Amino acid sequence: MNPELQQRLEKLEAKYAATGQDWLSYLDGLIYSDYLSYWDYIHLDVLLNLQQPKTKIPDENIFIIYHQITELYFKLVRLELQQIIDMGTAPSAEWFDIRIRRCVRYFEALTKSFAIMSDGMDKNQFLQFRMALLPASGFQSAQYRKIEMDTTSFQNLVDKNERHRFNSESTISEMYPFIYWKFGATDRETGKKTYTLIQFEEKYSEELMILAEKRVNNNVWSVFESLKPEEKTESIKKSLRLFDLQVNALWPMAHFGTAVRYLKAEPEEIAATGGTNWMEYLPPQLQKRIFFPTLWEEAEKENWGKTTQA
């Protein structure tokens, strides 16, 4: 028998012997199993049938597919962040840097791809089919909220007008009612929540609270702080700044520009799907949401959303 083949068979036998299983049965299964195809591997038929428009207006398909692509990119980001958080021991500086830069690339792709929405849909078609989507809104993306909690201290996610009330000793239950995005779907004068926010909280509040508790001192920033001083290189700091800039400035700015194109009208703005306060919620200059505030100069934080350089 070919020595290489013999070696592989011995490794297979050892692998299955360790679990008390009959490795010859697995070889029989390999004999009878079908070859794997591309379409079966990525479940292509399922993927191409996940679009279920609510109208017959053609450009609604663009809207659906783009948002599905966005959620898949969010999943890629979370997979990288979870690797960093779940490492167990402090990762090497190079390993940490590589994964943050992967996240940067994913968000760069999202930011650049917004032209699919901003330039790729007919405005009249959008204004027609959007009325069939109420009260659904991209505001309800739980993955985006989870990315935020995976990345930074919860205090940085509190609405900027309420942050002064809390410190590093504050609990999640104290801060959670003041998380910034709640104000994006709440009437500031009456305090009344939109149904979009009510839906979202009913489905995800408990799950997000549990995640927020898990991420206390166990997030990307805490992992960075656990690195040795000499490992906190300028390269890593730049990667973290780029990620911060992409998630909290460039991507929201691209989103805002698209909203202006489709929802800005005279004599008044058209309400966003779900009734979110998009004019106040999306602009990074107004939110001043920053994951890693100590990595930025005071002038940079003051002009947040106006700079595109890290």
C-alpha cells in the first residue's frame, strides 16, 4: 500500500477510535455519499428564493437583496469579533490586528456599496413600495446592536445627552434604558415609542440585555487593554480607529445620504419607514458615538463625522 495512504488511514482510525466509533463505517459512508456541488454547498436555490417582495414594484427586490447582503456582512463582522472575545487568553498583537482589519474591510465594502441604494433605485418606485413595509425598518437590525456591544464599553453606547449620568461603576440595567438608538425611534417631546421600537424591544430586549451583561469587561476594547504595553502598537491603534470610523461615521454618513435622497422633500421631510427620527438618528455629528474615545484627540471627537481619516 502507498505509504502516504497508509499514514492517512492510520490517522483516520486514531481519530474515530478516540470517540469509540467504527471508522470503517465512515469509510462506507464516503463510498455511498454523493459528490458535493457548489449550489448545494451554499444552498443556492434557498438563497435565491429568500426574497419575498410585498409589492410587484421591481425595485423592491433591490431593496430586499441589499439589506440581506448587509446582514450577511454584519454576520462576518460578528464572527471576527467573537473570535477575539472568545480567545480565552490574550491573543498575539498580529492576530488581533488581522481580525480587526478584516472587520474594517467588511464595513468598507458596506459603505462603498451604498450606491446600490442611493443611485440604484428609482425614487418614485421606492416611495411607492416603502408604504407596504410599515412598520419594518433597518433600525430593527439586532446584529448591528450586537456588533456595538461586542466592541466597546456599554457607557459609550448611551445617548450622548445622558452619558454624564454614568461611569464605569454603572450597571447595564441602569444604562440600558438610555442606549442611544432608543431615542432614534422615540418622540422626544411626548416620550412615546414608535411601534417599530416596540416591536424591536419585544423581540430582542432580553437577548440584548443578556449579551450586554456578558460583554462587561469582555469585549474587543477590554481585549485590547489586556495586551502588553509593547503590543499596543500604532498599527493596532490605527486598525481600531479605522473600524471606529467605518462603523460610527462613514457607514452612517452613507446611510444618511441615501435617506436624504429618498426622504428629503419640500415642504417637509418624508417620514422614514417605521417613523424613526432619521434626521437626528443617522448623522454621526449629532450622535457622537465612538467605540474607542481614548484613541482619538479631543478635536477629532469634537468634529466626529466631519473627518474621513483615521
